[in-house]
Amino acid sequence: MPFPRVVRDEALVKSHRRCCVCHEFGGRSVNVHHIVQEADGGPNVIENAICLCLRCHAEAGHFNPRHPMGTKYSPDELRAHRDQWWSHCQTHPDEPLGLCLEVGFMVRSRTADLHKYRLVIGYTNTLTQAHDGWKAQVYIPAYVPVEVGDFDRCDVRIDGAVYVELETQSSAKVFPGETIEVVPNMQHFFLEYEVNHSNYNQVLRAGKVIWKFFTSNAPVIEGEKPLAELQEF
């Protein structure tokens, strides 16, 4: 049995119609998913609801506690993602729907002891007006080795921890509907980071990438993503 309409509407509003796991804007394609499946006794109430994009929805609902290797999202993990994202949406009520950064990674090289990745960040102007330039700030924990091209960098403290702040900007217009590469994968313009045996446990336990994105006529976009989701060590 699907969720009642009132529960679906509440979940969509609380999530800004975004996926609670990857934060991708889903629009009309977003799914309201049961955290605990109905077959397992999950009720049709808001406490058991989470909004997911098509990709993350395909990876949910297959958790097998008797076979932990290679399992998908567990109910506890889905609930934690949901609560964190709803908290963000509650504190950013004026954030326009669809205004976000798409943050991912590409594998640069891999050995048994060292993995190198490149951060890739894209942005689509979903407003009806052009932006007269933009500026992006990316923060990576100082214990993660980074190599960059064409970024300004300095060390800063966030919640008591030391981060490397990497800043880039452009004066080029971003027209409505246009997608740009904020952090591309190019020969002279890149952001590369390492996961190795020395920092692996820290990366999994508490590491995260934080970002801020500024334009001339839109709210500041702020977000973060666990480093554990930006590596395949």
C-alpha cells in the first residue's frame, strides 16, 4: 500500500523534492520510499518515509543483515541521511528548488596502498536570470593529501578541525539552463585527493568535503558530503 497523499506531500516538502541521500533534485521523478519495507512491518507514516532519486531508490530496500558484504542502504543509514537532509532543508527554507551542486569523483589511479581521486563538481543555473560570474570554495580535511591546479589555497578551522580551503572563481556569465564545470577534470584545472592506509579510518569515520558556491543573484549554496562516499578504497 502506498503512502497516504498527506504523508507523501509532507515528505516532498521537507526534502525540497531532493534525494535525501545524494541531494540530487528529483522534481516529479523523486520517489517517496519506505525506510522499513511494508513486508517487514514498516508503517505508512512520515517517520518511515524518505525521498530518493531513481538511482538511490534502486540501491535501497535490499539490505540483508545476514550477508553484510556488498549490501545496500540499511534502514538505519537511510534514516540518518533523511534526518540530516531534512535538518538542512529546515534551516535553508529559501533555497530555490533545483539550485544545487552535483558533486562526484573520478578514479585517477589505484594501487593496494594508495588511491587517487579527482573531485568533479557541476552546477546548472535553474533560475530565469543569468549569473554575472561565480565563486566556489571547497574544504577538504588537512589530513587528506591534495594536489590542485588553478586554485587558491589556505588552511582554515571548521568546528575545531583543520581544513584546506580551495577557492576558484569566474567572471563568465552563466545563462538560465546552462551547466558549467565548477571543478572539472582537466590537465591544468583539477582537484585531486588521496586515500591511503594512513588516513583511511579517518576518512570513513568522520571525513567530509564541504562546499560554498556564490553567484551574483542567487542564495549561497552550502553543502557537504562524506568522504566515504567519494572513494572506493
